[in-house]
Amino acid sequence: MAICSTRDFSSGCNEYSTIHPEEKSLVEQIAIFQKSKEIVCLNGSIPFNVVFSNPSLKLIIINKTSIPHLNIKALLKMEKITPVYLNGYIEPFNNFPKTLGDGPFILTFSPDLVKYFNARNYKYTNDNGLTKVIYIKYTIACFKFLIKDCLRKMRTELYTIGS
């Protein structure tokens, strides 16, 4: 589920271009961060590219979970960049996601994003698409994570017993 459709961020009136970093070479990614005035991205590995940015970069980070990303906060402080953080998630269950990278995540067009778009008179579609199917898939993903975690712990315990 997308936070908002690609056309919402990249339509001509919204002043953004959508890029897919995984499809770009390192040199292309560095150039994007050096030339951009403003970057909007999900919290994860993408914001680490600020090491290549110009000092006046305006960085907007959309949080995909309530788990704080301490590494990026330390890096941004060293780079003297003060990002704008917007929450773009919901977390139906306590203790999920377990980590910043593992998920599962449900991204939504949150009140923070609505305020951000409205303050800039950006056009957007406010269709969260949060259906029962999304919640069922999320629940299954949480169960899968619990099962994998349980099996990992059992394997570690068996290894310890056998040593």
C-alpha cells in the first residue's frame, strides 16, 4: 500500500519527481542528493545519502513505524541537517513491527501528511485503502514473524545444548 500515489507526489503542481534509488547507480544517487533542494523519503536507508547532499538540503522523512531511527538522527546532527519528520504509519498491534527494517508496516495517508500537503496547497487523493484484506495480510505477516523468531530461538537453544 502506498503512502500516496506516485501522481500525488510527482504531479507538476506538487513540484516533486519520483525516483527509485534501487534502479539508480551510486553515482546517480549521489548526484540526486547533491542537486536536490528538497527530498521526501521513507525512514530507512535512503536518508543516509545526506552525506552527499548540499548543506541547504530540506529533508522530509516519512516514518514507517514508531521505532526511532537513532543512527540517522546522529548522522543528521553531524551533517547539520534538521529534517521534518512526518508519520505515515499505523500500528494495529503492540510490539509490531519489532525492528525498523523487518516490518511488517502499514503505510497510510496520515494526518501529518494531510497537513503537509494542505499547507503547500498540494493536490492528493486521500484514499488510504485500509481494507480488511490489508489487516488480514498484516496479521499473517506478524504471525510469520513470530513463528520465525520462535524457530530461531529454538535453534539457538538447541545449538547451546549441543555444544
